[in-house]
Amino acid sequence: MAYKISDACISCGACADQCPVEAIAEGDAHYVIDPDKCISCGSCAEQCPMSAIAEE
């Protein structure tokens, strides 16, 4: 199950720096996770200061 970033994201980029498979990229409104690349490791969710990342 891939992780997803909610609208609570403040686009700080902390999650993208932690992703071991580079599944996170800057989107139009906030960062987004590519579900095809995501390995559901949870590293991004642990780093998010806004708790904006959760499993779908």
C-alpha cells in the first residue's frame, strides 16, 4: 500500500530527501508520491513535520 501526501503538506521537502527510491516529487500544490515507485517503507511519514503523509 503506497503512501499519500495530504493537502496539509507545506512543501518543505523533508520527505523527498528521505525517500530511498526517489518516489517523491514536487507537485503543483504540494509534494506528491508516485505510487508505482513507493515501497511503503514509511521513511517519508516519519520525517514530515506536518504529519501530512499516511498510507492510502
